[in-house]
Amino acid sequence: MLLSNWKVNGHCGHGFVFKGSDDCEEYTNCPLNVNGCYDKIHGGGCSLIICSALQENTVVSACYLIRSGHKGNIFQKSFIKGEDQWEFSVNSSGQLLVKGCTHSVYSLYHNQENLNNNNNKAKTIFVSNHDGSLHSKLIEFSYCLPHASLIALCSHSCGQQDATSASVYLITLSKGTTRVLLLSESFGEGCIHRSEWKFEVDKVTKFLQVCGPPGPARFALITNIKEETSNLTELQSKDICVVTGGSDEGLFMGCVEIGEGRINGILNRRCVIYISVNSSIVAQIQTEELVATGSNWIFNRQWAENEILLGLNLVQVFAYLITDQTQKIELQGSPCQLIKQPIGVVVAINCGGPSYQSLVDNVVYVSEHSQFANYSYSYVFGSRWKCLGGIKANVSVTQQITGTEDNFLYLTSRSPDVEAAEEQDVIYTFDDVSNGNFILRLHCLVVNCGRITVNGENISQKVQSQFHQQYEISPGCHAHTADIYVTITDHHLRICSKDTALCAFVLFNPTLLKKHLPAKQQVFLDSSYLVESFKPIQHTLLKKEVKIVGWSQNLLQNASGEQNSMVHWNAYGDWTIDESGHGMKKAFITSHMRCTKQQEVDLTEFFCVDYLDTSPDIQVSEWYREGVCGGGFYSMTASLMDENGTIMKQFTTGEIGKIYKNNEWQEVSVTFSNYGPGVRGVAIESYGKDDKYWDGHYGTLMSAAMVRVKRESRPADNDVYDDINLVRTFLMIDSSSCMLFNVNMDYEIVCLMYLVIIFL
């Protein structure tokens, strides 16, 4: 669902109006089924509800977000702003109910098309002004009686590019009363005007009007007022130019079509055209170069060599109008993201994220949203997109990802962990693909992948075999790639993944791509594969005393189920792994039976016994959350042990039951201090279960378990590190080979030598 203050993005016509009961204790039916089965359309949805009412001669208003599920009549309410006077529920047929103040009026905006048949359309209004400091009329006050609630979308420009601002307000109107609440705002770095919009009702014209900072501005109102006109297209008024202020015959109009080979444009006025690529002017089209066609002027131009570079290109086209002063207007169709792929690349997709250009081979992984979001446009019903599968944010910062130079490519993945069964199979379909032999390269962060098919052939075992051959420097955050040979015979490529969080994939001709790869990048690519095929050194050969103050890394392995299994845990019961853990992590989910997991950490693998005998602080923690529909049981026990496994000190939460915390994560944490010498190990044990005895995994969720130790040591006196070379030498030996390589202090590989040792 797209709500925009620019009419080219639709009319915001998703909303409809309904009235509440005269009895504040009586529920009113909303024409929304939270289980998604209304009119045989399945899947969860999101709704914006705007409310207003008269309560003891005072007008109150609020706006809410409602998340609806597809099964079990599940919904969640999020209060945004205003007076939280309304309550929501659901009846046995899955229909949403609402009650609150008497004489309430509601408008419901929903992101599914199963609500379009309602006749009580909500009024939406669009206004633009070339100067935001002038009063702009928004809506006649008589429409708002006896009370109304509006959401105003305001945007403004005080310069180019990032000199823009956007604000969203909740406005409550009644006789003699206007109340404005700021909901949200966003500013570009170059914007100098912030939160300066003033709303008031003009006493003469009886219009709600707005004024603010100077410069072009656009406004939109979405309301809980019923639209009286049945044909909404009749409401489309002539727009004005937000740059010149002209209207009708004075309105400047122009659009441009930008392609890989050429650029075409049409204008209703002669003017100079500037074309820029990546913020650099590459061409000018003078007025005498424009060709007249009727009352318009057209231009077309082919791209010159090297104007469009390999990779992502931002193309912008501007018209320069000379009136009282020179004015620069960006044409419709600009800016445009133009992509030039390396020769041999057929398809490249970034799953769940924006378009990204690889640092290794210049392949552009195109955002899947522009490829697979089903777009529907209607002036009456607004604009909607639908893309199957869920988006999972894998990590919070790119530096957490190891094993690749393209860390950004692994920030998101297309996750199958969604409610609707028909959306759990993530499918990518490409037509008109050239026939031939190709390589399909898959990018993932997990070793254990689910089912993946290409044109009906199951390639899961091939993918998993390659993943397991790649050593994980940081389990759960290490980039894995698998190259699968694919033969296309019918110009069709269909990739289907189930229970696999794909980060990205690319289909390419290996001969052409490698042939046209820059030599420097090919050397880096080959050396990266060679180096990462060996396990890293676990302990350096040279140790120095350095100052380290702070906590150690997490000493637990597979702390949140990053490896898609219970590996490293002593587990009992029926567990499963879920994508929706605490923060950016995964989670362990329990079932109807008692589920227990336990892991022990040998501290002597990380610290010397002398340091452990100083009793450094040891922290043990874990996050937990209620199961489906609330409830469940949870407990956590942390123990300090000596070298024989005898418990020296212990902490336990006891059994925590009937957990109802609005699905918010709760943390259990304990810090052991001053426990004396002798501690050599730490154990964490947690258990949980469902309290409803449902078949399946509906019990307590656990995530982000942690064991860490406080570290503090200091350098030797007068140590200036003169005995350490700028180049360190490491030796790595396995059963049949030896690798010797030198790494300088910024970890650039200087020399690489491979020696074969023959054992007699």
C-alpha cells in the first residue's frame, strides 16, 4: 500500500469510512477479516485506522496500525498518536471489531485489494504550491463537522537533491477547535527548514489552510470523511508547476524515457536540457536542437562511448527555464537507475535489499522489489504492491559478515518464515532467457540450506555440499557461495526455495564473465578463494601483552540457532529454529513437551588459569518471549564449575509461567563477581514449553544466549613493540600440505607460497 502526496503515485484511494455505535460499550464490525480469508484472499495484511469522536463535549482522535494474520484470527494493534480511547477485538468469524467513544467515525486503509468494493470511500485531497510560505487551501471546514480526523502528508524542497523535508501530522477538527500532532518527520542533510508547517482555519473562507517554509511544496490529506462524489476521477484537478507556479497554459510539462542505448524526451516549451550521469554533466541539448511536433518539442540522443559506465548509473535530466530567473526543473522519468552488466551476466538479484554493485566483479545485483513486486495502479483505489515471502535483516552492520568483500550483499535475505503457507515457497521466474549452459551462483549466510529447485530439478544437496566445504570464520555470519551448472533449453528460468534464506543469486556465462573481468579483480578473486579454502590460525605464534579493557566475545556457539540446528547444545525435546529472534538473530522455539538445552564453556580455552583465579566478572544472559497467542513456561540456570565439573556457584530464575508480554522480548541476565579461585567452566541451561498442548511449535522462544568474561590486562613497562616486525609470518600445516604466507599490519597479502610435503 502506497500513500503519497503526489498524484502520479495514485489517489490514496485505499480507504473507506464507517461509523461506530451510539453505545460506547458496543463493538462495531470493521469490514476486515484478520485471518485474511475474506473473498478467498489469504495472507496477512496491514491496516491504518483513523478515529475521531465526541467525548464529553471534547473531540478526541487517534490513529492505529493493525497487523492481521492469516490463521487463528491473530491480530496486533499498535497505537500511533492521539488519545488511546478505542479497543479492538475479533469475532468468531475472524472479523475485526472496534469500540470506544460514542458517535465514533472511522476510516480504514488496508494493503489488500479485498476491501475495494465498499462504497463509502474516504475523502483524499491533493494540493501543491510553488511557494510553501503562501497559504494553501486544503479542505473546506464544513466537511469536517461535527468532527473529523485527518492525516496530512507534507513535503518541501529548499534546494537540490538532499535539500528536502517530509512531515506527517494528525489533525483533529471540530467546531472552533484545531489540534495538530506531529507523527513523523524526515530531512535531507541539506534541508534548512524543519517542522515549520502551521495549520489553521481561515475565518473568512472557512478553509483549513497550511503555510510554512518558502520553496516548492506538496500536500495530501487522508481523512475519515466520506467522499460524496461517486466518480473519483472527476476530482482530479489541474496541477500547478511547483517550480514556476504557473497553471493551465503556464504549466511547464516534460517527461523523458531513459534506456540503455538512448534517451528520448518531450517538452511543451523550448528550453535547454542538461543530462547528468552520477552527478556529472555529460551532455547539453540546446533549444535549436529540439524538434517541433505539434505544440510540443522532442529530443533524442544516443549514449556516447564511456558515458554509461559498467555497473550502477544514476541518470538525471533537467530543463533550464529562463523567466524572471533561471529555474532548474527535473523532468518526469528522472532520476533513473541505469544498469550496465558485465558481459556474460544474464540475471542477478539481491533478495530483500536494494540494488548493489559487487566490489569484486562489478555485477549489479538488482533489487528484487523492482522485478517481482506485482504492481497495480488505479486512481480510484491507489497503488499496491505484493511480493511473496518475508524479508529478514541478517545483521545490523556489514562488518559482522566475514568471507567476502561484498558484505552489503548479505545484509538481507528473502526468508520463507511467514504465516501464509502459499507464501513460504519463494519463487523467482524469468522468461526470455537465452538457451545454453550457465552457472547459477547462490549466496547464503547459513550452511544448512533447505529445498532449492531450478526448473524443477532439486539442487539442494549440491548446494549444501559446497557450503560445507567452506570454512566458517564466524558461524551464522560467514558468506557462502555455491556454483551450480544449469542448462536452459526453453528460454525459461524458475528458481524455487523453501526453508532457505537466500541473500542473492546470479546466472552467468562463466567463460564470458571471466574473460571480461579486469585482471586486478580476477587475481583478487582467485586469491580469495585459495586463502579461504584453508582454516585460519587459531592462535598467533607471537603473543604480546596488550591493554584490553572490556568484555570478551560471546563464548557460546550457535547461541541463537545460526547453524539451523541444535549443534553445540545438549538438547532434549522437540525444538525448531525460527528466523524471528531477538534483534537480528534467530530463535529456538519449543513445543508442547518439555524442551531443554544446555551448553558448557571451557574457560581455559580462552584464558589462562592465573587470570581466572582473579575472579573476573562472568556474565550469562538470554532473551525469551512468549509463544503463539501468549503463555508458555521458561527458566534459565547459570552455573560456575571447577575443573571436575563441580558447581561452585549457581543462579536460576525458577519457572516463569503464563508469559503475556505483548510478544516483547524479555532478558534474563546474571553477573558473577568475587566468586574466588578455581572456576574453570560455565554452563547455561534453559527450558521452555507451551501451556496449551498444541501440536506443533507454539511454545516459548529463546534467542541470543550469551556467556562472556570481563577482560583487563596491561602492557609491560616501557614496551614499545620494537621486537615485532611490520610483517608477520604464519605457518599452517595439515596432513598433506603446508602454506606459508606473510601478512602486513593492515592484513594485505604480500606473498603467497604453497609447498607440498611428501611424507615417507
